[in-house]
Amino acid sequence: MNVHDSEKAAFSLSNAGYELTDNPTGADVILLNTCMVREKAARKVYSRISDLKKQLRDQAHINGVKPIFGVMGCVAQAEADRMFERSKDIQLVLGTQAISKLPDLISQLDHGFPRAIDVRLSKTAEFFELGANVRQTKHIAYITIIEGCNKFCSFCIVPFTRGRERSRSVDRIVAEARDLADKGYKEVHLLGQNVNSYGLSGRYHGNNIPDFEKSGEGTFAQLLAKVASESRIPRIKFTTSYPRDFDKSVVQVIDDHENLCEWIHLPVQSGSNRILRAMRRGYTREEYLAKIAFIKNARKDISITGDIIIGFPGETNEDFNETLSLIAEVEYDGLYIFNYSPRPHTPAAAYTDSVPEEVKTERFTKLQELQKRIQMRRYGRYLEQNVEVLVEGRSARSQLDYYGHTRCNKVVNFPASEGIIGEIIKVKITEAKPNSLYGHVV
Ligand code: SF4
């Protein structure tokens, strides 16, 4: 989602006549997009700005260019004008719903205002419609379907930084997917903080979502079916699913449409009912496992990935053991494991952070080891199999190798000749590691 927001900012600026550069030296504006899901990421923005400042100081003496430093994303939204106090270098703060205002805010600075800020959140904010000229790759594209979140899980800052759920109209989503297919895109990712809530908030808020109301179309599963059957995109993925709202109909639609890929990211966060309740997740371990069961019973072999928070306030050894047993039962193809850190504004920030850091680290390592063993088995299943790969680029490790993702979102490396980027090919797997596969083009 952040990558896609950066694309939107780039589009907004290029429409206003700016030229994009990935070299900060000589740039008139330097914009940092930020994440606030974890404390460490939120802190990084200030050190990154002072590093850039140092790097550019000599340059400014030479050519007289003094860039505007701007911050966008969730940190900008949450910290708002406090960012100006924490760093004298920041002149521009752009909230998550203000991307289209970017040129106006820069223009205020050009006209002599010392600072510019827009962090307003609204239930009716319009969706930013993205032109195709700023996509980061020519083969894989992101499409926003819903923004914001109404769930208010007790640890999560997203509802405060992204606002309430707003669903984009079916017609616009399908039109964007068709346009991307016409331009030769091979894969799209439908994006939302919680894709399974697609359309629901539209109905709750009535005419606050005029586009959705007009289109009169329903659930996420229905949207998926429509994009799959009407867009001609060869591969469609989506993220993120929310267990409480996720239902069988999504699995059914994946089974029914060949271009819907075999991958579902379904974050559980904890295997303990006590902790799930404290997290206000709205489902139990048993309900979650029932949903995993119908994914596993699908006609297609669907990969499942998830997220876990370690050391949520009050997590005991028994709670953690419940998480371990859930992980062992589900056998995820991939797992993002995070140590809990309190986020401002959230209810959990007021709980006593009772799990010592060394216990969090110990649990983290234990869980990571278990997951590594599971992934060795899961990835090992592909040995001697042919898998479909969309070639994305040269491998970082070897100039002779290329890499891409499978339909089930696993990274595959393989040697190949030039001119293959953007193609969908078959690769025979000859080696499996816990996080990637190796093979040769069939
Ligand atoms: S559903 Fe996801 S985005 Fe929404 S509050 Fe919970 S963790 Fe945050």
C-alpha cells in the first residue's frame, strides 16, 4: 500500500509539471513516505532526514539548491504539526488522504509560507485516481479497492491514520484493471487494509460513498469474480484479508476463476483466545481454524501466509504455547512475526507492557525456528515440480540469474537469457530453501 501511495504522489507531482528523480542531489523536493505500524519504522524518518541533510549540505553550497523536505504516510498523519517541532528540516506534512493536494502545498512553500500541512481525514474522501505513467513496474500493478479500517484492533494505529473504511466503486476498479490489461500488465494486486470489508462500509455510511451506492454491487467475493472475468489480467492477487470477515465465498471464487492466484494472507496475530479477545480481533482460535480448513479443502492448492504479534501485554507462556500449536496446525507458507510495540492513540498503549524484551526475543526465536522447519517442508514440496513464474528482474545475488514470483507468491530464482522480464514462464524447481526456490526454465 505504501509503494502504491508513493506512485500516487509521483503521479500528482508529474501532473503538476514536476520531473521525478531517484537522486536526492539537486532535487527541489524530497518526499519521505512513512509507516507507523511499528515503533522502529516511525522513528526512522527523523534519522533518515538528518542523514539526507548531511549528504546534501555540501551540494547546497555548490549549486544553491535547498530542497523542501516533506513527509507523507501514517507518521505524517499521526504526528501532524509535531513533526515540525521534532525536525526543523521538515517543511511539508502530507496526511494519508491529502495526496492530491501535494502540488498546492508545495506551491504555498514556493510563495513564502514557512510550512505547509494537510492532515484532514474524512469519511467521504474521494479516491485518488492514478494514471499509468508512474507505476513502479511495467508488469505488476496495484489497484486500491478499499481504504481505511473500522475494526479498531486494540494494538493498531491504522484506523487513526487511514480513517474509516471507504470502498471504491466496482466500475472504477474494473475499468482500471482493464486498462492495465490493455497496457500489457500481467499481474494486479487488489489492495485494502481489510479487503473483506469491501462494500460493507459503503452500505453502513449510505450516501457518504456515492460511487459505491450508485454501482449497487456487493461483496468482496463478487468484486473478485467481476475483476477476474472482465479484466483479462492473467494473474490477480489481493491483500490483506481479515479473518472475521473472510468467508467461504472468497475461496469459491478463487476455485472458479483460473486467473485468481492461489495465495491468501490471513493474519491471525495470536493463537490464544484470551489474547485475541484483548486484541479485540473479533474471532476465536476455533473460528479462525475453521476458515483455514475451508481454504485447505479448496479445489486449488492455496498458499496461506499470516502475521503474528509476539509479547502482546499479558501474554503468558500458556498463551504463547497456544500460538505455537496454531502455527504447527496451520503450516503457513510464510509468516511475518513482530515483537509487540505500543502505538500511540491505541487502547493497548494504556495496558501494562508486561512481557520483558528478553522474553519477547526468546519467543520470537522459538517461533521463527518452528516456522523455518515448516517452510522447509512446504517449499520442499515443489522439488521437481514445474511452477508458473512472472519474471520480475535480475536477481540481486547473481547477475546471471533472474527472479520472479509464483502464483502462490513464492520467490523463484533461475538462470535465463536476456529479454525475459515481464514474461510468464514455467520453471522446474531443483532446489528449495526456506524462503525461496531455485530452478531452470522449462
Ligand atoms: S483489521 Fe487490520 S488494519 Fe484494521 S485495526 Fe485491525 S490490524 Fe489494524
